[in-house]
Amino acid sequence: MDFDQKALEKAKKMNTTVVFEGIRLVGDVKGTHNYYLNGELEGTIELSALLIIGRSGKFKGEAKAENVIVEGEFEGKLTASDKVEIRDSGKYVGDIHAPSVLVSDKAFFQGNVTMTRDRDNGSSSSSHHRMREVSQAAGEKNIAAAS
């Protein structure tokens, strides 16, 4: 594993905490700044900023953040006050509550999505869609949804 000095300097400038590949943590994270997980974490995350699960990142537990990007693996419950994005390399298993959810057609998703209508108030006004299965067949993603 090479130490990436440029990535560290960029993280400092952007007020971001970085957990590098090869680090495994168990516990709770709370903060008001960005959090980039490229290692492993089991527990809870509560941020009023951006959460990024990097390509080699693995998270298991419950997370709350303003915006979330998943490029690695996420298993559990996620609540975002603004947006969730599961990118091509992302693997997500669990529940999502957010006003905006974007799942790449190359990503893996299995779970439930509750999309709230109001970005400021994610509680009462929502439409619920149960995403039963996302599987890969002949290189394409199939999403089965039931209300």
C-alpha cells in the first residue's frame, strides 16, 4: 500500500477525514466535516456533511449524512438529508431514506428505498418503493419494484 501524500493534502484542504485501505474500525463516528472511508468500519456514522465509501471501503451499520456516495460496499441503513448516489463499483444491501437516490445501472442494490419529497423534512411526506431484487443477467441490471 502506497501512501498518497497528495490525497492526504487534498483531504486536509477539504476538511475531510480519511480512513485508508488496510484500516479496520469498530465504533461510532460523529462530525460536521466530510468522511472518506476506504478502509472498513462497523458501527454508526452521523455527519452533517458528505460521506464517501471509496472503492475499497466497506461499511456495516447505520449511517446518517447530508450527501452519500457509495463506490465500495455498504450494508445497513442509510438516511441522507439531500442525496444518495451508488456508483458503478458500488454494492449496497439495506434500507435508504433520502429525497434523491441515484443507482448506477452497473451497481448492485438490494433493499428498500424511501424517497422523501422534501429535502428539509425527511419524515412525513414520502413515497415508499420496495426494491426486491437487483440481479445481473446477461450484463444488464434488472430492478423489480413493488409499491
